[in-house]
Amino acid sequence: MKELVFKPIAGRTEEIIDAILQTGEVASCTKELYAIHLVCEELVVNVVSYAYPEGVEGYLKIQIEKADGCITLKFIDGGVPFNPLERDMPDVSLPLEERQIGGLGIFLTVQMMDNVSYEHVGNENILTIKKKIDDEK
């Protein structure tokens, strides 16, 4: 398992996303890379932008494991407890002007990954995403 730790996280969104994508575990998932990239970008932006109150120096840990035909990424932060899976999913059948703002990121995450789960343990938010991978290049 690979673990990346970033503290502070303010202003480091691009650096964090690049570091995730450059790990051997993620970089080797060539067929799934687009989906993983999109989801990681969404999750990192949300943690950096919303997890911590203004002025609080936050952290983000990402644990990455590739095993048994699956890649698993855990996004762990010590911010305000928030389970994005409890939000109502947006009604994407509505015209844009009738939709509520927000919620598309977690919707895309759930749609693009094979499993998404959340838990709050020891004052940490842990959002886990899993994607089945095709090891054939």
C-alpha cells in the first residue's frame, strides 16, 4: 500500500492530484486512468475547498492499494465530519436551469467507480473509492 500525506493542503490541489496520478499503482491503470483522474480531482478539490474552516491548517492522506483486480483509494482528512453519500443525488434528467447547484461531483464519483463508501473514525473522514481494473494493457 502506498500512502501520500499532505499538510498543509491549502493551495496545493494540483500538486496533490499530480502526486496521486504519478504513483505506480494509479499510473499502471491505463484503461481506468481517465475515470480515476476525474474522481480524484473532484475529491481533492472538495477536501481542499470545504473540509476545514478558514484559517485551519488541514491535512489529507491518500492510501492507495492495487490488489485482486481492483484499485482502492482512501481519502482521509480531519475536517468537519461530512458524508457526501448522504446528499440527495442530482436529478440529471432536469434541464440545467431547473437543477440545484452542487452534488454533481459525488454523482460522477458514484457513477464512475465500482464502490464508494464513507466512514467517520477517530475524528477523520474516510472516503473510499474502488475501481475494478483490467490488468491487460
